[in-house]
Amino acid sequence: MTQMNLLDWTPPAGCSLIPFPLARRVGKVRDVATKLLTKSTDRHVESYRNQVSDALINHLDRLGVPEHDQDEALGAFWTAVEIEVARLTYRGQRPGGAA
């Protein structure tokens, strides 16, 4: 009996990879949101955003995620980051002031 090399295995037809959703990676979302808040100019924000997007797309590419799914996952990730930025920005502020 010959032993099959693990790298020679290919998934059966019809199988698809389901990666953990980027938007649910709470640590990554919080880290990116926190770093975005430290950027002093729109140019710095855009540059950092592009770096993060490129890294996430490269990661999904290596996993074999189809391009249309990558776009959807990236959009959901940035929505989660925007929500976290808003949460961090308004944390501790209550409507009505110090009444």
C-alpha cells in the first residue's frame, strides 16, 4: 500500500472552503479601529486602510476564496470597523450631558 502525500490531496468536486468571517474577527476589528483613530490625516487613514485591505485580500486569496466572496467579506469587515470606531469615539458619552 502506498502512502498518499498530504499535499497531493484535492477536495472532491462541489466542496467549498468557508473561512471564518472577517467581520467576526473581533480582535482584528478592534485593532484596526484603534489604529485608525490614531491617524492624523485623511491621507494616513487611506494609506492604512489600503494596507489592511491588501493584506486581507491576499489572505483570502491564499485560502482560495472566490473574488466575489472576497469583496463581500471585505465590505463586511470595514462595516464592522466603522461601527467599532463609532463605539470607541462615543464611549462614555451619554445624551443629556451631566444632568
